[in-house]
Amino acid sequence: MDEDGLPIVGSGVDLTKVPAIQQRRTVAYLNQFIVHTVRFLNRFSTVCEEVCMVYLFTEINKAPTYFSPSLYLVQRNLPAYRFVYSK
């Protein structure tokens, strides 16, 4: 036994005399753990999806401002490129 009076599992403990763990209680704890874990993962995935959607929405709205000047230059010079590379 340790300082608190609890038996330490080891060679001095006869496991045949230790009472069995109640199966109903174990199943209830396991079910509770699974339910709480699934709830957490569902909430976490929902938050992640919302954050990603907000990020993508803001980036998509910013994209035309990033590409507008370069797109304008390409469109403006497109006839010149066709003339130079035509055979």
C-alpha cells in the first residue's frame, strides 16, 4: 500500500480477490465520452468551416483588385502578342 492506504498494483496484489469493474458503469462512461467527443468535433468543424468560408469570401472579394491592373495590361497588349507570334 502507498502512503494514502491505496493498494499499488504489483506482485503483492492478488487480482483474483479484486472486485470486477461494473460493466454498466463502464459502458455509460464510454458512451458519455463518445457523445461529448462527437459534440466537440461537430462544433469544432462548424467553426473551422465558418472561418474558412469567411476567409475565402474576403479573399475572393480582394482578388479582382489584385488582378485588375495586370489583367488590363494583358488585354491591352494582347493584339501585339498575336501579331508578333503569328506565322
